[in-house]
Amino acid sequence: MSTSAAEFLPEDTARAEICRVGRSLFERGYVHATAGNISVRLADGYLITPTDACLGTLQPERLARLDAEGRQLSGDRASKTIALHRHIYAATSEAGQPARCVIHTHSTQLVACSLAADSAASGSAAAGGRLADDAELLPPITPYFVMKVGRVPHIAYHRPGDAAAAEAVARAIAHHAAQGRRLQAVMLARLGPNVWHGSPAEAMAVLEELEETARLHRLVPDARPLSEAQIDELRLRFGASW
């Protein structure tokens, strides 16, 4: 799928939306302190929240503005996670499903699910003490998780900012695209989710559905997943990518 300048948010709109979404996420407890970041892909570069910024008190004029090569042009110093975000933008574009906004948080329910799964893998000799390359964070327990989020690869632990994590996320996007599936989220083990979509508001909606599914999974860990027939029905009726 080709892209055009018309598909990108105007910069002023993008700045306002990053601040609005950041404040909403902070006020509802999806992020805390200076955790998390938001970026938007512009026609000629990127906007991203500054390093160590609180998402609840962002100011439009202080967002970091970068050129298409990731070099900072203005604003406060960019979050180091721009490298990971750029990998997501590049990989989704290569897959024909270009993202326009990436959100990263340390959302409580999702991190708790990750801690449980990663701890179980660490204690398993069969797993080699590490999450399998094809590990997924959550089973398909609700139709809206299948429809609004889709599969969520659980990326093995890397320290924050490790380039290997960005490369693993890009590989996951490419792998699922080759299987005809569109990814909209990954989970970095013990750290937090990265979600993406066409705008900050749409990416936030993916995060909300993902965090709610994690909460339900923790409440009812033995819930029976939807059957393959039920998932096929969601594919046929709603275009779900699973």
C-alpha cells in the first residue's frame, strides 16, 4: 500500500493530540511518573515526547521534532525510544500497513501478565529460561480483543533501549505480515506494551482494549479461549486479523 502526504496528521494537530492523549493516559493510570512515550510520524519526520517527560503535563511546543532520518530539529531532547518507534514505522510500512502513531506505556495489568509469563519461562528448562520466539501475551478470550487488537507477540526481555528489542519487534511485524496478519501491538517482557495505529486516538483505543483484556485474563486466568470456528466468524464478519 502506498502512502501520501494526505495520510499524515498536520503537525499542529499532531502536537495537540499527543498532549491530549498523554494527559488522558496519565489521569486514568495507564502511565505514571515519567514512564511511557508517544510519537507521531509526520510527512517529513517525527514528533515524540521528550525524555523523562510526564505524559500528564506535556506542552505542544516542547515536543521533540525530528527529521526523516531521526535527527533532532527542535524541542526538548527526544526520548531514546525513538529508535524502537522508527523500527515500528519502517516495519509496518514495509508490511503495507503503515502506522502513524506509536504509544508505549508500563500499564499495570499488562506488565503483571508479562511478569507471570516471563517468570514461568525462566523456570522452565524446556523453554531454555527464555520466552519462545513465537510466544504471545494473551489468548483470544473476548471477541473485541480479537477484533480491536489481534495477536500480541511477547518479546523476550532486553534492557530498556536495547537495539535488539527494536529488531525483534520489526521481525515480529514482518513474520505476521507474511502470514497475512496485521499486528497493532507487541509486549516487551517485564517492561510494557507498544501499540500503534493511524492516529494517537486510535492507538490509545488499542491500548485500552489490550489493558482491559489483560485485566480480565488476570481475573479469570483459566477462561476458555474462543474456538477457531468463533474466530473464523469474526474474521468473516468483521475483518478481524488473527
